[in-house]
Amino acid sequence: MDTESIKTARVLFLYKELLKGRKFSTDEAKEMVDSEFGETSLRSIQRDMNLLQECEPMLISERDGRKNVWKLERSAIKTKGIVHLEKNKLLSLHILKAHLKAFRHTVIEDDIKELTEKLELIAPQEVFSHESLYWDQNIGQYDYTQKDPMIRRIIKYISEEQWVKVEYRSGGRDKQKSFDILFRCFFYYSGSLYCVAYVPYYQHHIALAVQYIDKLEPLEYHRYKAQEFDFKKWSKYRFGVYFGDLKKVVLRINKLYNVYFENRQFHQSQKVSKDSKGNMLIEMRVPIVDDFISWIMSWGEAITVLKPNELIKRINMNLHNTLRNYE
């Protein structure tokens, strides 16, 4: 940027800080500007503040202890009505607005309308439609319309921390299993809705697909004590839904496909680098489970497994079995 553009950026930056209700001396303003734009002279900062005061009459300088500080009159901050959003918070508000449309024609419609109007002041216009939130035709979306009563009950049990007996068809099989659980939270993966639940029999948390839950019955009496739950720690041992022992995996991404993998988080343990030929290398500690293998195979020639041999053998076996279907 040229000198005038940098000056304009400095003045705007300082004004935004003042709108947050902050007050600071010229020396403190210099420290802030230096951190944001690089070394700037104290005299330049003083000129910036004087220029800002000419543009904003509500900017005053007053004594605060042993130093003079700049600040905006409280009425100036209030009347501006500016909300400062960082990172992707503005995008999150637009996503929230789209989600709220699902509550039209419900008992909380009036409350939602009031909230939506407030959001419109901060995040105006429509950048997401309600229909686009879960639009992904590659994986298919499960229709939970008929499961609404079951979902309502699960929400109730999570809220009340109620232990229940569940009848569940693992993997959608016909044979049911019955065990006692404590629901923790929902999560959404690959077109399906899941619940995390603690199972005393296994002494750990598992994932249950909502569509395979057939029956829930509250437990009146129990002596169970659940382990503490942290979703981030829990998901560390999973890729997708399935879990297992963590193994060091190294994948080579053909450089022609790098663009599809850059700046994407596939697992919280991943580390990314490049080899001498420009191919991307992704290293992570993940369980070698069906979801992970399916993800690798879905990329075809884009991904080559370098480590471990166990995973290479599994990929080879799956490819061989797939080819047999077309013989």
C-alpha cells in the first residue's frame, strides 16, 4: 500500500478500537499500530488521532491518572450500534439465520422472528438458504421425518441426564442389542444423525445412529456413574464414526490434486508438508477403520498410502474385491 492508504488503514483501525469502548494513550495507540502494521513513529500516531478527532467530534482526550487518554463519548459508541466480529463469526451468524427458518409455524415462531430481526441488523441479506445447509448429494441425506418422536425423547434425556435402556440394531442389522446408556450429545456425519452415549458395560462412550434406535425406556433406578465426556478428546480416536487404536499414517497426495486438500482439516492430529516433487504429504494418527479406508478409496489415484503396511494391505484387498464385482 502507498503512504496515504497505510495512513487511512491506521486511522480506521484506531477508530474501530475506540468503538469497542476502549481508551488508550498515544503511546499505547502506537504499540497497537506497531503490532498491526509495523513500526510507526509516535508523531504519525499523534497526527492520526488529531485527524480522527476532526472527523469524529465525540472523540475526546482526558486525564486518566498520570496520562492523557483518547476515548469516545459513551453516547457515540451506543448510537453507532456497530458489532465487531472476528474470524468466521459473521458467517456463523448467517448460518444461524438460515437454521432459524426451520422453526417457522412452530410454538416459538414469534420468539424466532424477534431474534431473526436482530440478526438482520448484524448480518443483513441472505447468503445461505435453509435448503442449502445440508445439501450434499454425494453422500445422500437420511430422512428423519418419521424419527421426530424419537429425536424429541433423546433431546429430553440429554437435557435431564436421564439413564435409559436402549434397543439398538448395530449397523442396521435385524438382530437387536439391549443395554443401558447415558446420552451425551448429537453429531452429524455423512448424511446421518448420531448420538454419543456412555455405556457402563463397555466403560466408554460409543456412537449410535439415530435411525437404528428402536426403543428407549427410562431407568428408574441405577447405580451407574458415567465417565467425564469431552467431544474433542473422544473424536481423537475416531475417523468418522468408527474408533480404534491410533496408528501413524502417511499419505501422499498427487500434486495435481493438492488444491483439493490444501487448508482442509481431515483429523485433528494431521500434519501437512510437501516432498521434493511438490506432492503433498499428510501425516496423522488415526484408527484404521472402515470410514477411513472408504475415504481414501473415494479419492482413487489422488491418494497413495505410504505407511503403514497394514493399511496398504487393507486397501489392496478392498480394491481386489471391488474388481471381482466387475469380472
